[in-house]
Amino acid sequence: MKNKKYYITTPIYYPSGKFHVGHCYCTVVADTIARYKRLRGYDVFFLTGTDEHGQKIEQKAKDAGKTPKEYVDDIVKDTKNLWSILGITYDKYLRTTDTEHVKCVQKIFERLYNQDDIYLSSYEGKYCTPCESFWTESQLIDGKCPDCGRDVGVVKEESYFFRLSKYQDKLLQYYKKNPDFLEPISRQNELINNFFDKGLNDICVSRTSIDWGIKVTFDPKHTVYVWIDALVNYISALGYLTDDKNKMEKFWPADLHLVGKEIFRFHAMIWPALLMALELPMPKKIFGHGWLIVDGSKISKSLGNYKDPRVYINETSVDSLRYYLLHEVTLGQDGNFSEELFLEKSNSDLSNDLGNLVSRVTAMAEKYNQGIIKKSNVYQDYDADLINSASTLVTEIEDLMDNLKISDSLTSIWKLISKANKYIDLSMPWVLAKEEKKERLNTVLYNLIETIRIVAVCLQAYMIETPEKIFNQIGISKDITTWDSAKEFGLLKDGTIVEKGQNLFPRVEIKKENKIVEEVEKNNQKEVVIEEKGYITIDDLAKVQLKVGQIIEVERIEKSDKLYKLLVDLKTEKRVIVSGIVEYYMPEELIGKKIVVVTNLKPVKLRGILSEGMLLAAGDKDVVKLLTFDDANKIENGTNIH
RNA sequence: CGCGGGGUAGAGCAGUUGGCAGCUCGUCGGGCUCAUAACCCGAAGGUCACAAGUUCGAGUCUUGUCCCCGCAACCA
């Protein structure tokens, strides 16, 4: 019998910088679904990749003194390393610079042009010459460029357009007939209310102002714009329009396109329209997931409020990070990520509940029975609860996972873990050992190890190291690690030998307070300092605006050991600045002090309070001294410093 | 009146078709000693943002108000 197939994709990410935990989130979710489907016997094709063309990449590469290709090569190398650390089991990593993809895009472009779905016209828009960017009317701020604040001019550029408007009605009909097509529903509503009600415009699918991209074969001064270049990856990866039709026939249509909410629109509108134009079947589902919010703000490059995800993994383990992303975030909604919460979860759910369970059970097996697990059947009433829950766990997970309730499915695993811990308290194996109730002890240990086996089998969808470690510790053979084997309680063989191993999840000391905040500040400083050479120019220095400020109010921030909320007088205005100097100054020492303030630092929310600047201070871990002035009285608040 | 999401215990969240307000962490008290200062039991803690309405009954439905966040044609 032919296996059922499952085709799942992540977006192809834009490699304009290092990837952060948000990218990991989406990819880990997709990986988990892929693993789950494989466990259930599906033939899975899991696609991810990078969208490597466009002006921004061209610019970034130039800044770094590399060619665009060299630039993206480096990032891709790093990304693949990250994915390998996270245990991402993609079947294909597509790069839009791959020859196959380029050819596919060109052929599609030709075809759509030939059938008049693409036509030549001109794109007219407000253009900021120094920024080399087009802006829409609504993006402009007071009629000026939102990036640099300079005047914009009207510029006409020859462009090819895709007749999106032609597909408007067909799309709407499709949405209505297939209510499961776009999820969550709220995003579908947003899409329809925002765009369809106003009517769809044809979209510009080529640019003459961008060089780094795929050339239009019949008009090479044009470069294919992102819509077609990027979206088409989902079929170019399967070899669409090549001689090898196997994958396309087997896997298309995709079962799930997992995308971020910011690109949901394009996937919900443009992509289906393109597929209609190409007369290909629609994907089964497009799901727009939410974002990770870090300490109240979204992850953003300009805030610099993120770290390399490997930092978190090094502190704990891959499985801790995967667990957090999968369990703490409801798919479809925004989720919270903070280092403190992450470590807390890792300690409580992983170290205390799961890790400790395995540890105490294997320890008892060794201590009381030389690690030998024997089948025996001296039961008590309360055994039934554990055994029932364990034997129905897999079915429960299947129900939830099939509805993409990933977080809930983990919760049901943890409910069983908790039951196992409770079962130990009820059965008190240490008493049984002391009183030499051998047969009952054997039953209890058997039930516990068997429960742990079932938990570990299920965890294979979510975690990459832990299930294997558990299997080794409880000494079981491969045939009872399969998905279906967990549907039956009692497959564990008589005489199985258990060996207590290393702790699965060592507890991590949570250093109270603001590691993360400090990190944010460091990152902000980095923005100003030019990376490699160590020198900055006078212009760079001029970017930093320094003024004399006087501290007029000092307040401790609740629940923070290190932070003061300061009100600083800059003569023309008073600003709130949050500063981590509690350890070094008493409030009364600070009041009235004249200090150096960075006034054009991007505001950051710290502990929920908007900090609109930064104080300059000298020091290291032990000593911190604020920069002050010799003759403070003689210098006025608000004076510029150069 | 551009669109969408949110406001539920100290924190982070869940609440399906309206039917006694829940989960995890933290706090407090107790138990246990197999285990990673872990595990188990119990308790405290909420005007479900506010106001009005529908209803026998509203966190849930309707209307209005306030506040937070995101999107507004390439930030996962």
C-alpha cells in the first residue's frame, strides 16, 4: 500500500541578518508537525529555505564588502548550522539563488506573460532617491520619506504587472467554499475586510531598479520582484516544469503552508491567484502564526532585543528551547518569550517533572531490584488511573495534533508525567522495598517504566535528544519505540534492565534580574559602533547626541533589583530614563546630580516603563560611576556635549 | 469613524455550543525521603478593563467607553 503523503513548508526566510528565536519558532513548529506525521507513517516532504534576492541584500552585502552571493552564502551556512543544532529535519533547503529555482521562476514568468496574466505597464510612485525606495501615500510621514525625512519625488518606472484583480472573485469564492483554507479565521477576516472590500489592484512583479535577482528572460533589464520569485519556491522545490515530475505529482498540493502573520496576506491572496493562473490545485491550508514578543516588544533589529538562539540552547538544551517554543506559545497567537520565563519553564516542567521522574524511577529500580523490571500483577485500585491515562495518551495526542493544537498536546503528556509522579507517592516503593513486598514492588516499577516508555515515544515528535536518552536508560528495544507501540500498555518485556543515566535536564540557576536588559543595552551600543575596524568617523560620532541632564526624581522599579526610574531635566523637556544602577547609588545620592545623557537613543521598554535615553557611566561589574562635571553649577541643563 | 488582536489571581496564560472562574509558576502551611533543594497534598489570592442591555443565568451574546499591542503591499 502506498503511504499517505504530507507536504509542509515554512516560509523562505529573508537572510538580511542573523536569525533569531522567532525564526526558530516557526521552523521548530513545522519540524514538529513533520516529525509527528512521519511517526504516523506519512511520507513527509518538509521544505524550508531562504529568499535571497532584492535590494536590501544587495545593500547589506555592499556594506559588508561582499558580493550578494558571498553575503547570502555566509548567512545560509550559519542558518543551516542553526537548523542542525535545533534538529530540523527538512527534506529540502531551497535557496532562491539555486539554478533550478531560477529557471522555474523564469519559465513561470514567461508562461504568465504569454497567457496575458502578466502585462507591461509602468509603476508610478513616490520615490526617495537617497534611500532608493518607493513609498505608498500612506507610508509617507508628512509627505516625506519615513526613513530619512527628505522630500520624495514622483517617479515612473516601467514594470510588469500580474493581473491579481482578475482573480478577486475566484479567490473570494474559494475562501467561502473552503473555510479551513485560511487559518486562523481572524486573519482571514482581516484580509477580506482590508483588501477585498477595497478591491484588489494588479501587482507589480518586476523592477528595473534592482539588479540582484532573477532576470526576465525576454526583457533582461527587468528583475523579477519578490512575489513571483519567492512564492514560487513551494513548487520549484518539487521540480515544477522540469523533466522530473515525480515529486510534483506525489506531493503537490501542499498540506500546510506555515507562515508568519506579516506575510499571511501574500500567501492568502497572491499565491492562490498565481496557482489559479498556472492551473494548479490549491494548498490545503495556509496558517498564519503569531510572533514571539520579547519583554513586551516585538523582536526587532533596531531594538536589538534578541540574542543568537544558540545562547539559550547552551544555557540549557535544544529540547528545552523546543519545548518552550512548542508549549508556551498558542499557535496563531503572539507568544511571550523572556529568558527568565524560559529558564523557569525549563526547570519546572523539564527538570522537576520529567527529568526527576525518570531519575527517581530508574534509581529505585537499581536500588531495589538491580535494575531488573519484572512483569507481575499485584494491583491496587489507583493503578487503573495511571494505566488508562497512559494507554489513551497517543490517541489523545493524535486528536490534538491533527488540529494543530501543539501546545495542548504537550500538556496532555505532562498530565501523564504528573500522574506518574503522584503514583509514586501513592504506592511508596521505598516502603514496599523495606517490607519486602516484592511482587507489588515489581508491579509498581513495571507500571512506571512502561508509562515512561509511552511518554518517551510521544516525545519523539517534539524533542530530539531526550526520547533517545530515555530509551537508553530504560533499556528497551527499537520495536517498542514506534508510535503505535505506545497505544498498548504492557509491551515492555519481562526482565528489561534499567540503568540510571545522567540527569536529563540539569536545573539551571536563574540569576535574578536583568540579564536581558543588560543585553539590550549592549546591543544598542553596538549599533553605534562600527563593526570591524575599531575606528569610527566623525560622522558616526555625530550620530550620538549627548546632553547635560539633571536628575530630578528617583524611583525604584517594583520587582526589579537593579533598575531605577529616573526623571531627568534637559531644560527643554523632562525625560524618563530607566537605569540599572541601584546597586551603585542610593536615590538621595542621585537627586540633583548633573549627568551625561544620550538623548537620541531609540526608546526601549524596560519592565514596562518606556526609557527615553541612557546615562553614561564608567565601570565594570564591581564599580560603576556616573559621568559628572567638575563645576556642575556652571553648566546648564540641556547643554550639548561634543 | 482604516483593519485586526488583546485587557481573567503577584507573573505568564486557558476558558469550546452562555450553566458553581480554571491551568502553570510564585507565596504560605503540611506530607514524604525514591529522586535533580526535587515529588505529593492543602490553603490564600480575581468586581473576569469599565458601563449599560438581552437572559432564570453573561468571562462568554449586544451596544457604548477607556487602555495596550500589531498590521496598513517584503521584519518569522
